[in-house]
Amino acid sequence: MKRLIIFAFLGLSTFAFSQDVKNSPDKGKQKTALIVPAEKAKLEAQKKAAEEKAKLPKPYDPKADAQADINKLVAQAKKEGKNIMIQAGGNWCIWCLRFNNFVQTTPELKEIVDKNYLYYHLNYSPDNKNEKVFAQYINVKEQQFYPFFIILDKDGKKIHVQQSEVLESGKGYSKEKVKEFLEKGKVL
């Protein structure tokens, strides 16, 4: 038993001394904490993402009847001669919120969307996965990366499905790539 305790103590001591130690002043008192740099960076990134997410509009409605909403959009699209752009994702998804905000706050992109599309946010979340709606447009058994976009013509027929990662640039989206994507799916 003594040997086990000694080995455990040596193992924990070795682990503790292998970590970076950081002292930080706290109202005149010194605190010593074991900090694992990778974990600290990860926590900081999560904190920044949460702060950013809190500030962005939340366009997804988990309680919405997506099929009924899309049916209404198809009727409206026929009248207005527009296509429908469905952005699949959820309010939990920072990239989904970033894309929506990017399009809504970039005048050139917003103009293309408003002129050519009816824009709908199709929710996917634990509260409402909308599996029946998604199954009409994609293979729901394949892994999806959010957001992705489903472009429908004015009659509700699928024209194109677009993954968003090809539109990204750094921690956001490329204006040129998004514009090209929006131009490709608009009504001619």
C-alpha cells in the first residue's frame, strides 16, 4: 500500500511540475495556478464565440412548422418570380449566425438576396430536427455541416445544395464567394 501511495505521489508530482505555472496579481495577493496552455486557449476561444453569438440575431425558430412555412414561400415565390434560399442550421451554430448577419449587413449581398430570393432559416436543433423537411432535399443519413443552403426554384423544386465552408474566409465569409454563390442561384 505504501508503494502504491509513493508511486501515485511521484506520478502526480511529475505531472504537476510538467505544467506551466503562472502567477497573477490579485489585489496585492499572489495566486498560483496550473494552466495548460491549450486548454486555456480553447476556453478563451469558446468565451469569445459565446460573446459573439450573444450579440448576433437569432433567425431560427425551433417551434416553427417548417413545411407549412416553405409551402407559403413557394406560393409567394410563384407570385413574385423569385427563388427560395433555405439556410439550414440553428441558433446554436456560430457560423449560421455569422452568415445571416454577414448577408443582412453587407448592402450588396442583401440587395441580391432581397431582389432574387425569399430567405428562410430551416431549424435543425435537438428541439426540432425537421427530419421530414430535410429528407425532401438531402440524404439525412449523411453527415451535414452547418450552415448549408438549399436553393429552390419558384415552384419549390430543388436547384442546388451548397455547403458553406467554401464561402468562408478566416473567421467569417468572403464577400466575393458569397456574391458568386448568390448570383448563381438567382432567377434568370
